[in-house]
Amino acid sequence: MTASASRPATSPAPTGAEKLTIYAAGLVQGITLVTFPAASTIFTSSAGYGLSAAKYGAMFVPQVLAAIIASLAGAPLARRIGRKLVYMGGLAANLISMALLVGSRFAEADQSISYPLLLVATAFLGLGFGLTVPALNTFTAAFHPSAVDRSVLVLNALLGLGTALAPVFVAIFVGLGAWVGLPILAAILLAALLAVSARLPLRGRVAEQTGGREPGAGRRAGVPTAFLPFAAFALLYGFCETMNGNWSQIDLTELHVSATAASLTLTAFWALVTAGRVLFAALHRLVPSKLAYHALPLVLAAAFGLIATLPANAPWLGLAWFGLAGLGCSALLPLTISFGQENLTAVSASVASWVIACYQVGYGIAAFGVGPLRSAGVTLPKIYAGSAAVAVALGLLAVVIAHRRPSPASVHPRPSSHIEQRRGRPG
């Protein structure tokens, strides 16, 4: 096959508008994803929705189920209808979620109306996350074929920046007496992205070289036994991250920390998650990824132990310890995917989806499971102390996964379509 046949000469290069739109979508997706946890004190406050701990936790179950389904179905769906429509469908699902959240505000005192709306809203949020994020990674790699690692790192940094900004926006809008300003802002940004994206071709070279189909379309493989340690790690990591992301503000407000300070603490957590990922990606030649993978669970375990002993009225200590937890979480999930992609070569294109699905299960266990424990009289400090043991188990699994294996070439994993494209190259 000639070069002209494998890559059409008329294939248009991505425009600056396409690249900018995908990066902007990453930022907005990050904001949208953390909107519900960032408003946790609104949902549980007697002056707000008045949800019990069990109801607050159960609110995220539809999100988890929808995210798992979407993340596993995204690639087959993209082969049928194209990656652009999958991406826009994810944006639309996020927009519906924000609209439902805004609508629930007008019936927050009546849980028979507001709570079902919240459940449907989180389901659409999970659907949006599961469809949008893989598409964003694929577009980013396709639009920057000579700098895939750097472009994916930038995208993930913007996603992380969005997660860190959401609690800040909540604090600002709460101060203005209108917390609902955050989902309204997110909805406006999502609507603008949909309008702009609809007018762009959003074609990457990955799709063009395969006739509009995702690489690897005809190959299917079952889940190998060797994936089980990765699955366990992702599940436990999802639990640990969610203990910080969904319950930190409630823990701090129960320790008589102001809602504003609790929001800023959640910002510190997500900011350190993002900063750590960028830092370890930048220093992976000086600090081997394998070393970080072994050390970070211990940092996380120490952070949980310190959080469990937080005294009342100590906002700065709370910010410090949850920030330390963010650093402990930072590179663990992307490194798990990278280790899996480089060591499970027969199924490397599926590893990211499988890991994210297992991560979502862990997210659901922490988001939902803490509620019944609290209803049974177990305090959040005791649950955080138990979470330290979960982080230690992560450290043991890190040894199992990385033992006698070289560090991944990149901290941030490459999109599955790019992996398949590289594998298919001659030579």
C-alpha cells in the first residue's frame, strides 16, 4: 500500500479552533464533574436539601452505574456513529445534568421532588463523564501526533484545574447567597461548547487513517487473569480518592470549620492531585515512575491517619492534610493505566476503559457505603482511620503490579486509539 493510500493527501490538519475547543472542554468537564461533591454541605444542610448521610451517598449510585456503562460502551459507539457524536453526546448529558440540578433547587425543601431530580441528574453526569473524557483524550492525541504525551498531560492538567475550581466557585456563589450559580455557569459553558463543537469538523488523523473507524475495531479480547491486580488497585484507589473528594467538606464542617474554608480545602485536594500528576510527569526521568508508584500509597496512608486525628476549629491543618492526601492520590490512577497498557499488551487498548470502570466501582463504594456506616453511628474520623488501611493495601498492590517491571515511558497513559495506531505501524 502506498503512502498516499494510507494517508489521504487531502486530509485537513486540525485547526487552532479545534485544539482550543478540546482543551476548553477538558476544563469545563472538570468543573462539571465536581459540582455535586463541591456542593455537599448544601445537600446535607438543614437550610438546604436536608439530605441524610445515607441519601447523600446514594445520590451518586446512578452516576457510578452510568459512568461504567458509558466508559465501556464509548469505543464501540464511536465505531458506529463517530467520535464527534460521542463527544457531543457527552457534553449534552452534562448539560442535562446541570439543568436538572438547577431545577431541583426550586423544590429543595420537598425531597419527594428534589431527590429524584438529583438522582437523574447524577446519572446524566456519569453518562457525560464516561462519554466525554475518552473522546477528549482521543482527539488530543490525534490533533498533536508529534507531541502526544505533552498534549495529553496538558488536557489532564486542565481537567484537574476544573476540579479544583469548582469548590472555589461554590464558595464564591455561597457568599453571594446563590450557590446555584455554579451549575448555571457550567450549563452556560457546556451550551457554548456544544454550539462551537457542532460547527467544527473535529476529525483527527487517527480516525481518518482508518476510514472513520477507531483502530482495533475488529478485535475483541476477554479480561485476562493478569488484569486482576490492576482491577483491585483501581477499585481501592477509587475508594480512597472519593473519601477525600466527596466527604472532606462534611467532615470539616462537623469539626466546626466554616463552609468557605471547607470548600477551599477541597480545592487544595484537587489542586494537589493535579499538581502531583504534572510534577511526576515532568520529573519521571529524575524520579522513576516505579518509585512514585510505590511511595504515594504510603503518603496517602499517612494523610488519612492525620485527617482522622484532626481537631476541631483547625482549618489550616485540614487544608494541609487533605492537600497531602491529594499529593498521595496524584499519579496513582494514570500510572496504573500506564503499567497496564505496557504490560498487558494483548489487551492494551482496553486497559484504560477497564481501569476506569473499576475505579468507578470504588467511587461508588465510598460515595454510598459511608452513608449507612454513619447512620450506624460510625464517625467520619473512624472511617478515615480505616481508609489508611485501604491505602496500605494499595501500597502492597503497587508492589505486586510493578515488581520487576520497568517504569512506564510516560506517567500519563496514551489513548487506546493511539496505542493501536502505533502497534499497526510497520517496523
